[in-house]
Amino acid sequence: MDTPNKETTPGTSPAPRRVKPKLVVDWERCKGCGFCVEFCPKEALDLSGDFNRKGYHPPVVDDAKCVGCNICELICPEFSIFCKDAEGAPARKGKEPKKTHLAEPLLRMDRMPHIWCPGCGIGTTVNCFTVALSQCGIPREKIGLVSGIGCTGRVAGYVNLDSFHTTHGRAIPFATGLALGNPDMKVVVYSGDGDLTAIGGNHFIHAARRNMNLTVILVNNFIYGMTGGQTAPTTPIDAKSSTSPYGASEPPFNLAHLAETCGATYVARWTALHTRQLTRAMQEALNKKGFSFIEIIAPCPTLFLRLNKLGDGLSMMRFFRDNSEIQNGADTRSVAIPYQGKIVLGKFVDKEEPTWLDRMNNQMSKALGTRHVPYGAPKKEGEAKS
Ligand SMILES: Cc1ncc(C[n+]2csc(CCOP(=O)(O)OP(=O)(O)O)c2C)c(N)n1
Ligand code: SF4
Ligand code: SF4
């Protein structure tokens, strides 16, 4: 029997016609990394033969092939390609038709183009972060972001939030003060592997041990990017850096395991290629009480890849595609990252433990009884605001 066509069956109202979104490319902002072209599932993009004013080849779009899946918009580290709703498109889920890049409302667009090199993964992680922020349900004025020094540390300058670019290694203690002084705020630390686990390593382990109410997002590019590619505590054995030209010989940290053993209650690892999973993890971490930790493996083409003759940012994104293995719940002891070896990804830890404030309040109540007024507890209805 023929299936009746719903649009023409008499007595039913016609289904609204889907108007295809349109891909818009900011030609001048593109740095020609090729991420969007390589990872478009519909092969709807190709790098143009023409140059923009910076000398890069921005992508051209085959509208007939594009289905508006948004992958290019999430993966582009320059925020230079986005899906715009077609003129006259109906509002989606009660929202106004989309006219700008999804990250725009949460970034200081007047500061673009950003300082990150072509093919650097940091911009892609920021894309995912802005989507997670817009979907996490926490009002923007209740979020603070703290970075240390380094290429990743520049994130604090680009987000349109209350953000703080602090000194090298001191993002976590700064964020701890911010979180304790404003217990109803979600405080995010966004910084590099060197900043957070070399000079800042002591703060990292103690904030995790205390289960401080912080979300720590760490971009691990296996090297000190900003200062010229020195060995970091994450540089794998055999990998070259400017301070280990014959290959590193120190065992690197397995950061997921370090975070878990110190006391983190949420631990996940993704790469800059895994934009959807990373966005979801960021959303979960933002809504988690206690010390949540996300490690993002990202390409640093200018130093790590160049010094190791591993190609450009796109080569490393392809490496992530071919060498990542998702193992949610994996034992963190088994997820160390060998040089050019398999990268285990996933959510490794997600548990509930009292935070530093919970423990402090309990201890004080135990000692002082009703004389202790719990600090940072949500206000009861009708209670005066202090
Ligand atoms: C006290 C102090 N020591 C050293 C530096 C130099 N410094 C700035 S950023 C940086 C390394 C940053 O590496 P990482 O955190 O991995 O960030 P990336 O640049 O790779 O994103 C260093 C050593 C500094 N700014 N202050
Ligand atoms: S991902 Fe962005 S920067 Fe890279 S080629 Fe595409 S539009 Fe250009
Ligand atoms: S030096 Fe490396 S980490 Fe820094 S912006 Fe360039 S590619 Fe990114």
C-alpha cells in the first residue's frame, strides 16, 4: 500500500517546510587550517584556490551537499565558519533564528583575530566551551573564569565573562579565593599543562585533595607553547622539545590518574577533534559540585609538531582520529599517553564527595553546634540576603 503523503493528505495541516541553514565563511578571519574541510561528514567543503589577505586559502562551500550539521562551526579554531538560519526560517525551540556564530555571544569578538597560530587546537576547545556554557543552565553572571600564563592562558582575555588572567601557575589559588568568597558562583580554571602542573602543580594537587568547588579545563599540547617549546611535565619520553633536542627522558605525568588519586570527583579526557563529547563533558563538569577536571589533548603545530617533525595541526587531528580509543570508566592507571601511541579517551571518574566547604561546615558545626552559621549554604526562602 502506498504511504500517504502527509503534506497532501486532505484534513491534515501541511508540515512546516524545512529551510536549509546557510554556511557563512568569514573569509578574512580564516587561517586555512583545513579542519573544516577534512572533518565535514558530507564533504561539502573544499579549500579555495584563492588567498585571503593573510595569505591563507579559506574554504568554499557546496550548498547542495551541506546539511547544516554544525561540525565545521564547532571545530574551526578561528570562529570563522558558521551555520546561519535561512531568511524567513521559523524560530527553533522558541529561539530567534540564528544569525551569528554560536560562540559570539560569549566571546569578546572585538579582540579577534586571536593570537593562536594556524592549526592550534585552543580555539576549537573554546568553541566547545561556549556551547557548553550556553547550554549548562548557569546564568552568565554566576560564572567566573580564571587563567594562568601561556597560550591557553589567553582564553581569559577572549571570553565575555568575569574573567581573570592571573600570574603563571597561580590560576588555581586565585580561583580558590574567588570560589570561596562567592560560593554561589561557578568558577572555571582554563589553562595549559605547563601552567597548571609544572609551576602550578602544587596548587593543582591540593585543590583536588580538598575537593575545592572548581572546574579545571587543561589544554595539554605536551609542551610549553608560549615560551618556545620547552619540556613540560606532560612531554612524553622520546618527544623532542627545545630543552630536550635528543628526546625527553623524564617520565611524564598521567594527568587523569594524578587528578583522581588526589581526589578529583570528575575526570575526563578528550581531544580537540572530539568536539561533541568534549562539549558534553564540559557541560557535565560545569554542573558538578567539587573538583572536576577535563584534560584536552590539542595540537601545538608551531612547537611540539614542528620540533618533532609531525606535520601541521591537521596532521595531528588526523592522528587523533586514527589513534584514539574511547574507554569510559577506564582505570586511570592505564591511560598514560605514550609518544605517538594510543590515546585513551572518555569519562573516567564521576562520583559524589563532600566539597571543602561541606567538610569545613560539618567540622565547625560538630565543634560549635548551633553557634556555627554554615557558610555558603543556599539561602532559605524569606531569609535576608547578606
Ligand atoms: C614565574 C614565571 N615563570 C616562567 C614564566 C614563563 N612562562 C610563561 S608561559 C610558560 C609556559 C606555558 O606553558 P603551558 O601552560 O603548557 O601553556 P601553552 O602555552 O602550551 O598553552 C612559561 C614557562 C612566567 N611567565 N612566569
Ligand atoms: S576550520 Fe576555520 S580556519 Fe580552518 S580552514 Fe576552515 S574556516 Fe578556515
Ligand atoms: S605556540 Fe603552540 S600552543 Fe601557542 S598558539 Fe601557537 S600552536 Fe597554539
